[in-house]
Amino acid sequence: MPGLLFICSKNQWRSPTAELLFKNHTIHQARSAGTSDKARIKVNQKMIDWADVVLVMERKHQQILKQRFDLTGKQIIVLDIEDRYQFNDPELINILNTRLQNYL
């Protein structure tokens, strides 16, 4: 199963919501993590290595990953979703469904 890794800052709202959309998905597996030292689950190289596609919420997350990790051969997708949504916010889910339609 192809692995999708969703990244935001604190792994509290956006990336866990995206991960939840793929719970029990028949084609993809999903995980989520954050770039901040205060992240619920902090991204690490093992997670990057596991992922077939890394999806970041903002361009700053992509820049942080490039500074900290070996991304050789990894597809990085910037979703451009601002940090203004709560976990499972209906508007966030609609945006994710639209931007992730090729995976869902």
C-alpha cells in the first residue's frame, strides 16, 4: 500500500484530520506528524523513508523538511492550507477532499 505522510506544525489539527480521511482506505496508508518541537508526533527520517508521498500543509513545512531530512526521490506536495482550522473542521475536510481527490 502506498504511504502518504501528512505534515503540519504541531500535528494537532490539519495533518491528523488528513490522516483520518484515509483510515481503512483500500489503497493508501496514511500517517501524520509535525515539524515543531511541540508537535504531538514529531516527523523523523524513518517516517520520511516510509512515505511514498509527503504532503505538507504549507510551504514553510517543505522548507523545514528540506533542511532537516534526506528527501531524495520523495515526492513533496504543498497543499497550501493555512493554520486556521480545528481538528475535523468541516471546511478543512472539504478542502482536503478537493485537494486529495487523486488519492481518495
